[in-house]
Amino acid sequence: MSSSTAANQVRASHILIKHQGSRRKASWKDPEGRVISTTTRDAAVSQLKLLRDDIVSNKAKFDEVASRYSDCSSAKRGGDL
């Protein structure tokens, strides 16, 4: 890959926590949506903030947190989209 090609690429990763307001209330780790259907938006945001704190303080690695907690199928790739 040339340096100009590399300069035009972006890599993105994320951690998705679904909640009762999510469009699709099922995920790879909660196929029936039991946990998602009872999780409030505020609870999901609080969990994400705690996970972010652990990542920023180096208590946890992003890819490991994503693999364990993300409701997105990208969890299998450490959150890599």
C-alpha cells in the first residue's frame, strides 16, 4: 500500500450497548433481547462511561472491553468496524 493510500484511510472501532429504545432489541450476545429490553438508555450510557473510564485509565484494553460488552457483531473483532 502506498503512503498516499494509507493517508486516505480511516480505521474505526466502537462499543455498542443496546437498550430498550434500540431499533432492534436483540444482539449476538442477547439473541432473545431479554437484557436489552430491560436496559434503560441511562443505564446503557452509565455502563459506557464506566467502560470508557477503565479504558482511558489503562485498567482495560479497548478491544477486550468491546469483545466482552459490545452488542454489535464487531465485538468479535474487538470493536473494529
